[in-house]
Amino acid sequence: MTRTPNRRILLVDDMPSIHGDFRKIFRTQMQQHAQLGAMEAALFGKEKPAALEVSFELDSAYQGQEAWAMVQTSVAVGRPYAMAFVDMRMPPGWNGMQTIEHLWQADARLQVVICTAYSDTPWDDLLARLDVRDRLLILKKPFEAIEVYQLASSLTAKWQMAEDMAAQLARLEVVVHNRTHELHAAHDSLQYQATHDTLTGLPNRSLLEDRLRQAMAYADRSARQVTVAMIDLDNFKLINDTLGHQAGDELLKTMADRMAACVRSVDTVVRQGGDEFVVVLFDQPVQGESGLPTLHRLRDAMAQPVVLGRHTLQITASMGLATYPADGSDVETLLMNADAAMYRAKELGRNNYQFYAAEMNHKAQNKLAMFEGLHNAITHGAFELAYQPKVALQTGQIIGVEALIRWQHPEQGLVAPDQFIPLAEESGLIVPIGEWVLRTACMQNKAWQDAGMGAIGISVNVSARQFREEDLLKRVAQALEDSGMQAEYLELELTESLIMQDLEKALETMRALQAMGVQLSIDDFGTGYSSLSALKSFPIVRLKIDRAFVRDIPHDEDDKAIARAIISLGHELGLKVIAEGVETVQQLDFLRANQCDEMQGYYFSRPVPASGIEALLRAHSSPEWI
Ligand SMILES: Nc1nc2c(ncn2[C@@H]2O[C@@H]3COP(=O)(O)O[C@H]4[C@@H](O)[C@H](n5cnc6c(=O)[nH]c(N)nc65)O[C@@H]4COP(=O)(O)O[C@H]3[C@H]2O)c(=O)[nH]1
């Protein structure tokens, strides 16, 4: 930005003739400068340099008071003087020293030249009294015109430079201030991101540890407790998979807001990750089950209906509580124990809370031992298959077998699948285990066929984790190829919940299996979530009535009604219906009377080793058992 330099000069002298002299000096000098500039422009063909265009503006004051008023006005209207020439003796008013003091009060930037032949005050006293710094010069009379002009030129230029520098400095200060502000904001934002969960805005795990430590230190000082609640939303994965991630995120945010609204400002609600939250309740009383009222509040708030798009859901949660200092003396132990309690709540059917108890750790240790055992069982070939026949109710013929895994444990003996399949599923070990089952079952069935024992089908259970594996189709094809068994003899039993976890993807996989010639059936039908419209689109051949509905037949009217409904539904859809868990002749009679197609259960045979199936096939080639 080009600014016109300030060349405003104030002459303060009681003698009018002096004013005339000054004006003459400036006029003459300015003309000379202009001529010089013009000469230079003519000689060198250049424009006149701007710096040579010196044009002073000279104002006159004849008394100190008058000069003071003029300087005040000049400041007020934003046209300050750059300098003043001040006489020392100006009767009857203020002398030069008093005048200068007043002028500097009005404008501290003013450059002053004392023009005098004689001063009533000794120079040293004068300099000591005035706060001189670099803004005062003394010009003794008589002076040369050029001295006046040079002083005016350099002091006004100096004033302008000081002014420009101050403006520049102010600009820089603004820039520095803004930059500093931006840096602070960036730092704050990074700090926030490092310690908070981006989705819900709640503190994250790194802040949790810090808050928990503070709460524990406070509890130590004040003989109080800290309660840690580990909270996991029930069935979140199912909601996320069925309604989509956006709905899942929305749900998490809603739950986070509700939880945060239930606790005091000193408490902390943290999102650990996924659908897992931790609440730290600060300053809890030592007596009683601390934290319980808050927990109830949390549970009630979470249970309020949540609207996600066209769906209205009611959310429940499983909660585990651990208390400091009783359940752990450090952050890791407390969180681990609250976690163990939360898992216990889940095991107990969800939608409840559990206080930590030491035996939960034993359970965790057992789980770890079981996991290691499973690992070893895979490498040491400690699994076996048992086979349970499936029988046609009309003919009494064995139409197939279901392969059921057994674990020959080195210490515990035969372990039933219910005890290890969930852990195998959770840890992913189900994938190699499932592959072994599939291959062994195909090989066995082909061996029976080759031995002339009849062409029966073999069914294999497929777990959710196995079903989601990218190369499931490849593994099935490989098992068929390696065994030489035709695809039509293999039946894969899927559960409804497995299919409903990701319906689209499941249908795609099911159709691909169907295209290979593999048969599919729904196991444990009636316990899952499949809608009738979804069921219609499943490429399946068979529905299996869960044994929970068979167990109390013929006494339980509800179970009878359910079994009847499943049979007629299956037939409506053109499917075979098989009942599992048939133990009594009454159950058999009921199923036969209601046109159930097939049965499986202890009444006919328990699951038996391969050799047992051979014996059964021989014994029941004629169906007089029925
Ligand atoms: N009370 C009673 N029970 C009967 C009767 N008839 C058969 N059962 C039992 O019911 C279960 C039927 O298998 P599931 O429903 O597929 O249920 C199976 C299946 O979900 C799972 N499972 C078994 N083998 C495998 C496998 O190779 N892979 C996978 N992923 N899961 C398997 O473990 C579950 C339990 O298997 P098992 O203990 O062998 O238990 C078997 C069988 O022994 C009866 O008349 N009364």
C-alpha cells in the first residue's frame, strides 16, 4: 500500500518574521528539488523519482497554547504533524520547554526541533526535564536555510518510517495472533480427536484410563468407591447387518446421548469400540451395591423406543459391574473384571446386569484352556464324527444321516459339541474344524455307497462364521471332488439367524450352492427370525422343527400348534419337514398323524459311530420297527 508521506510541519514562534523566513526556505528548496527532478527526467528519460517530490505543509502558531490546540486537533482529525520547530522564548505565553511538554502530551510521536539563539534554562536541565529520547534536536540561531530544510526532510521521513514500522508491526502482530490461534485450535482439535470417539463424541479408551485413575485416587483419599460398568448392546450386530451401518451408527449415537444424560458431570461415559460402552461412576458410597440406581436409570433410558427409518426398536443391554477397590486395584484388572461380569450377563440371556464375582475369572481361564485344547485337537486329529439317522415316517426307511462332531479330549473324554462349538465359532477355529467335518462326512458317505449300503444323503451343520467365509464354495467343491461323492447327497444345515444376519449375501451363497447341486435345509426352525416373505425365497429342500417344540408333545398344546403350523407351512412352500429330538412313540404318532415327512431322534437311534450306521442300515432295510 503506497501512503503519501506525512510532511506536515508546525512552526511555533512568537515572531511573525520567522514564519516568513521559514516559508521562504521551504518554497525555495522545494522549487530546487522539482527542478532537479525535471532535469534528471530529461537527462535519463525517466520519470521523476517519487522520493524527490517533497512537498511540505507548513502551519504557524505564535504561542505555545495555540500550538498545543493545533496539535490536539491534528491528532483528533487523523492528520498529525510529523514535526515542530519551537522557539524557546515566546512571551507572554509558555516558554519553549512548557510548550514542548504540552505538545508531547498531545502527541508523543511529534519530532521537535528547538530553534533558539538563547535559552533561559541551561541545556542540561532542559534535557533532563524533558523526556527526550530520540525526538528532540536543537538548532541554534542563526541557522542556514539548508539546515532547516535537511532537518525537516529527515525528521519527517523518520516520523513516516516509525509510523510505517508501527503499522507493519501491528499487522504482523495480527498475523502472529491469528496463526497462534489457529495452532491452538489445531492442537485442541488433535487432542480432542485422540481422546474422543468420532462417532458419538464420547471420550475414548485413552481418556477412560486417565479418568479411572483420577476416580481411584479420589476414592483412596476420601474412603469412597468407584463403580465401573461395562455395557454391551444386545443384538447390535444383527441390527447393524439387517438395517445397515448408517442405522447402526444412528443407534450408537442415540444410546451414547442417553447414557451421557443419565450420569453426573463427574462421571464418565466412554465408547470402547463397536457397541461396547464403559461408564465410570465417581465417588460412590462404600455401603450397599453402589451404582445401582444409576444403572437402572441407564437401562430404562436405553430401553425407550428408538426410531430408525421405518423401524421402531427397543434396545436392551448386558451390563457387568466391577467396583474399586474390592474387584481390582488397578485399571486393567477392574476393566477386565467388569468385562467378565458383562460376559456373564450375556451368557445368562442378555438384558441383565451382573456384579463381578471371582469365579468369573475361573470361567475366563477355563475358556482359555478350552481354546488351547481345541487348537491342539485340530493338529492332533482328536475329533470324531457321530452319525444320526434320519427316517422317512411313511416308509420307515433311513433316508440319510446327520454328521455330528465329537471331541475326544485327552483328560475329559468325549466332549459334546454344545460345549466347544460356540468357542470355536467365537475364535474362528470353526473354519478348519468345519472343513474337517465336511471332508470326513463326504468321504464316509461315499465309502458306504461304495460298500453297497445304499445311496443315502449326509447332512452337515454349517455355522455362521463358516458360512461367511469367502472360499466356502471352493471348500465344498473340493470336499466333493476329493471324496468322489455326488453333490446331491450332501445337505448343508443352516440356521435362520445365520441367514438373516445378511440376507442378500446369504441368498447369493445359497443359490451358488444350489447351482452346484448341494441340498440346503433350515435347522432349528421356529427359533430364529426369518420372515415368511424371506423364507419363500430360500433355495432349500427341508425345514427341521427344533427339538424344543417336539420335547413336550403331546402335553403342551402350544408346541403341538407350533409343530402343526411348521409342517403345513413347509408343505405350502413345497418343502419336506423333519422333526428332530423325537424320543417317544407319542411324539412319533403325533408327527405321523400331522403328515410330518421325516424324523430324527433317540426313539429311532442316538448318534452312533460309522460302524453303528452300517448295522442300522442292515437292520432296517425292512421297516418293521415302525
Ligand atoms: N435330547 C435329545 N437330543 C437329541 C435327540 N436326537 C438327537 N439329539 C441331539 O440333538 C442335536 C442335533 O443337532 P443340531 O440340532 O444340529 O445341534 C447341534 C449342532 O448345532 C452343533 N453341532 C454338532 N456338530 C456340529 C458340526 O459338525 N458343526 C457345527 N457347526 N455344529 C455342530 O451342536 C449341536 C448339538 O449337537 P449334539 O450334542 O450332537 O446334539 C445333537 C443330537 O445328539 C433326542 O431324541 N433327544
